[in-house]
Amino acid sequence: EVVNVAGGRRYTLLQLVDQLAAITGTRPEIRYACPRPADVPHSQADIAKARTLLGFESLWDLERGLGQIVRWLRDAL
């Protein structure tokens, strides 16, 4: 079966940018534009099936997960 494996919380794009800025020590220039027709205004993975079938609970929050990704990318590049 296919299941969503995620943190189970919703984050805005600005929260994601803020977390990445804090981790990398940079501040990107943010440009706002009108939504495009295919843009998804809200998205959150439903992990209920993963909980039921696998007993899954995320052990990492957004900050820790992004930190690991940034460290991996820095080491890989």
C-alpha cells in the first residue's frame, strides 16, 4: 500500500523560508506574485494510514529535518 510519511504538521512557505534562513545564515529576497492557476493554496500530508499500518510517528520536526538536508547538501557539493 502507499502511505504518506511526513511530520503531520502544516507549514507555510514563509515558515519554511524562515527556517532555511536561520539554518543557513542567509536571508533570501522574497518576491510576491499572483497565484498561478495550478498552485495549491494549502497542503498537508495525512499520516493516519502510516500510523495505523506502521505505527509511524515522526521523530523529527521541520527544523531538524531541514538542518540534516542542508548539512547533507553541503557535504555532497
